[in-house]
Amino acid sequence: MKLLELKDATKIYTAFEGLFAGSGTSFRATDGISLILEQGKALGIVGESGSGKTTAAKIICDIIRPDAGEVLYKGENIRTLGKKYAGYRKNVQMIFQDPYTSLNPKLTVFSSMYDGIAAHSAMSKAEIRAKCETLMEMVGLEKEHLDRFPHEFSGGQRQRVSIARALSLEPEIIVADEPVSSLDVSVQAQILNLLKKLSKENNITLVLISHDLAVVSFLCDEVIVMNKGKIVERGTADEVIRSPKEEYTKKLLEACVYR
């Protein structure tokens, strides 16, 4: 089932040379990209810094709007969803790259999870607490961790909290933007295994943003390779890893951390 589609999505940024500069240089962070997210499938978007992959992720989550093109959710343009837009926002969640800045340092874990659940359900506070305790156990943490603040966790634990928070709204799509790049190598495999396990168990469509094709191949069914805002190669993970067609893809493979 097709859940979400980008059609010819273009996002243009303007870089200014100085604070009072009258004009700047425009560049296309994404240049007419199109992709489809299927229910229960995992899509990897790969490219080096500046390739446009994070911009694509933010367009999917409607954190930024494209200057041209469309985002279709279940066949409808998200700009015309009306009251159904709340359902789209609930069903598309994002896990950010840096677990040190994605959690509010002034809120306990429970407080940071509570507001989102309360906004999209009629559950009592006690019911929400019970749900959050279950989620913490799902991601390998203790229910008592709900009453801790972000600074009391390691980087890997914070990313587990971020995963639990994303799961709390029972989304259809999770977009993970470089979810392990800021973690120690010993922790990265744990987080990747957790994402793979939870997405399969909950039939979640996963979008993994990465610069590392080997990481993406571990988690994803299909892979898109981006360079300078364009999609330069796409195919199954096996096809792209074993038989890359583009020189750019081959160079990414040569630079993989994991071989």
C-alpha cells in the first residue's frame, strides 16, 4: 500500500554572503525528486553532506515546505487535507540525528512523551503513564527512567528515548535522520538492531537517512542515492550495494565505515 509520495519536490535555499547583502546565491537542496513510501517497507536515502537527503526528510515530515512539487499522503496533497492534517502529523514521526539536542532538557522523559499522546487520544494520565512504561521496556529501558531528565542518560539511551517518543503516537511512518552518527560505534549496532526489530514488529514504514550505504543496506529494502539535490540511483538494497551503476555510488561504497 502506498502511504506517502513525493512528486517532483524542489526546495531552493539562498545563501547570503553578509548580514546586509542585497542578494545571494540560490541553490536547489532538492531538485525535482520523486519517491514512494510503501507500508511496512524500509527506504534508505543516502548521500554525502549537502546532497539534499536531510531536506528530503524534512519535506516528508512537513517540517519544511517544498517550493515546487507535491507531498501526497494516501493519495491526497497534504496542503488540502484540512481536518485530516492532524492525522498526517500523528502518523509521520521523526527521529533526529543528535540525541543531545532533540530532547527538552527541562522536561522529564514522561513529560516530553505525555503531551503528544494526550493531544491525539482521550487516554487518562494513568493510562498514558502505563503506555509510556511499556514503550520504555520496548526500547530496552526501565519504566523508572520516565522520571529522569535527558542529562541523566548516555547518548545511546537518549536515542532509545527518542525512538520511544516517536513510537508513542503509533505512527505509520518513522523518518530517522542519521540516527547513529553521533553515537559510539559500540552503541550504533544496538540502535540499528532496535530500529529494525521495532519497525518490523509494528509494521512501520521506515525512512533511514544516512551517508553510509552499508548501514542503510542492513535496514532497508530499497535505496535512493542523492547527489547535489538529485536522485542519481535507486534500486533494491542488494542491487545498489552489489552492482552500483553510478561512479558516485561506487565512491560512497568505498567510503563506508562498515564493510
